[in-house]
Amino acid sequence: MAGEILTEPRERRGEIWAHCPWHDERTPGGAFSYNPLKDLAKCQSCGMSGDLVEIWCAQAGYGPQSREGFLAFKARYGQDAPPYRGRREAPRRRERRRPLEPDGARVEAPARWKERARSFAFHSFERLMGSAAALEELEGRWGITERAAAYCGFGMNDRDKWVPVTSWGLPYEARNGKEKKIWLPRGLVMPLMVGDEVRKIKIRRPDAATPWGEPRRYWEVLGGENHRFHAYGPGSARVLVVLEAERDAALVAQECEGLSVGAVAGGGATKRCVDAETIARVRAAEVLLVALDTDGPGAANAVRYWLREFGFAVHWPVPAAWGKDAGEAWAAGLPLRVWVLAGLPKGLQVRVGGQGG
């Protein structure tokens, strides 16, 4: 497909050199190159860079981050042409090098912790659902509707709280001569439910600064089963999107409502699939779309982990021009439902309920 889109392409040392789509060249084809493996093009002359979608949009007269351009590209190439980013035309399962089983070293949260966590999550949920201003900000800033927030059990903690570890069922520890505390910071509360139990609480803080000076935008509450992945959407979805941020996973599941599409997030690229519930969801899927953030030194290693462990995994990050993750892409105007469907073979698009979607 790159050969069809690029003007007068010629291959050299694994890259494709061609005319730059962003400026008129004095020496055509001498400064612009495209790397098919990275799906990244750069012009040494004008300094512009982008992926294959952006190249096509520039040549077709669409502006940068154009929703219409993305839809036009998908209409022309998304159904029948070989997908870019090195994706296989028809992902197939293959045997893993070793059985992937739950990590027995991960301990379950104490009963008292689960009880207190459930109470905290419930009151946070009530506080969010009772605040029109907070719900409006949640949808306006991050795209998550009241309905989706209610489905996910999201809540709002209005102020920092510090509670003794023993009050949540954890063993006594002393710090500076006093009992150690569990920090429940102000922010968006995202509980992880297993049945009727809260097993983990993640809080997205409005300010990354911490009392001890370390920047932490997301906070996992001490004592929870923080090795677990948050999961949203159908439990036996045919397609599972792997993301970093729990908030992005909730947004993708919301935008794909009505499709057999789910989303999971571990809270970071280094998180590995070790809990039984996540493994069951992964094994129920036909395709994993690995959409981890495109920044950070561990990004490539994280993607390789998923592709290595699961033969039906596909690297499908958001197009570079739209941001580094699904949340940024949504804010820039990318239709996440279209983006997910574009990552699937045509036959699977129909099976997930996406025909005409």
C-alpha cells in the first residue's frame, strides 16, 4: 500500500524514499523517507513527519488530524488493502512458548480491606453521581459519559484522606514512630470489581505533585490487588484492546458499545497479564489490539511482550498525528470506534457487529 500512496517510491536499506507530500522539493525524492516497520515517515528538508495515513491525507488535500481524512483513508484502504504497521491480514492463534497461568504469588486483598474499599468506592460513586459539575467535567475533559461512569463504578474523592493501615485490615507498621497510613488522594476513583467485591482501587489525581515530591498522576491504593488489570466491555468479547490507562480503556469500551469489543488496562506498559480474570478475557478473544502508549523507553519492549505471548495479538497504536494514546486521540477528534474496526480483518468486523459501523 505504501508503494501505491507514495510518489515515485524506491527502496533503499529497508526504507522507501519518495517525493515529500508536505512541500515542493528542489530535488524530488532526496530528503523524504518512509520506514514501513515503524510506519513513520520524515522529511529531512521541511522537518515534517507522520504515518501513512498522514501522508495520504496531505496528498489528498486534507488538513492534519482531519477526521474526514481518516474516514476517507479507511473507506479506500481499510477493507481490502493490506493494513500498515506490519499487521497480518488474518491474525491466527499460535502456541505460546510456555503456558500462561495466573501468578500464585499474588495474594488476595484481606477481607477487611475489601470491605473498607467497597464502602469508599460506594460513597465516591454517590458523590460523583450527585455532582452535575463533576459529571460534566468528566465528559467534557475525558469523553466519559454519566452512563459509562455508572457502568464502570467510577467515583469522586473530594479530598485527600489518610487512614491507619490496620483499619483496612493490613498488618501494623510504624513510620516515624506512628502507625503507617493508607493514602486515599483526591481525584477520580476507579475501582476494580470481582463479583461484588472491590479488589483494587486506582485514583486519577488532578495534580501530579505528591506530598513527598514524587510526581504521581495515578495512585494505586495500598493493600489492593494491584497486579490486576481493569477490564470493561463484554466479558467474552471477540476483540480485546490493550491500553495503559484505565480511563482510556473505559472510553474505548464506551465508544465501542454494541460491538463485541472489550478493553483492558494495567496502568502501565510494564504490567503483565497474570491474574485469572484477565487471562480468561484474553483467551476468549480472537484478536488483541495492542494500543499501548507510543511514548516512553519501555514501549517497544511492552509491545513485543504481547506479540510474543499471544499469536493473535496485533500492534495497533493510535495514529501518531492524533496523540500518544486513545484519550489524546479522542480529544483530537479521532473516532475511536472507527479506529478499532479499522484494525480488524474484514470478516471479523462483521462478526463483532461492526458492519456499517
